Amino acid sequence: MIATAEDLRQHLNLEPGFEPDALLDRKIAAAESWISAYVGEPIGELQTVPAALVEAALQLAAHLYENREATLVGVSAAELPFGVIDLIRPFRVWTI
């Protein structure tokens, strides 16, 4: 993984030990999987991971953590946190 449970905990401003690492690790893994599918290559295998991809992974993992259900009632919601696509678009691999 390109980010750790502690990275996500800091990103979310959670107290140490507030959530189990296993839960945060699942959110990070899901975010990285989604980003890898979007860019067209496994980001976890990159020698050096650009800061923009790490930030996008943390933003998306935080979104998955804070919105754990497929639907929300009584609130406005967006598909992804603002800026995630903009952060990862430059790394997309295009093929013919």
C-alpha cells in the first residue's frame, strides 16, 4: 500500500487507536484499487509514488471511511471528493 493506517488516521484527524488499523487498511486498499483501475496500472508497484497519488488515495480512503453506505439520506453527496480525478488524471496510461 502507498499509504498506511497511521497516514489515514492523521488525514482524518483521528486519535491514535480510535479506529482499528484493519478498517483503515481496507479503506486504503479500496481507494488504491480504484485509482489503479482509473490510471490503468497498479500504483502500489511504482518505484516512486508521486505525492499527488498518495494525496488522492488518502482523500478517497477518507471519503470511503466517512461515507460507509451506498446511499445517504438528507444530505448532498458527490461521487468523489473534489479534486481526486484532477490529482490522478496526469498519471492515466492511455492505450490504443
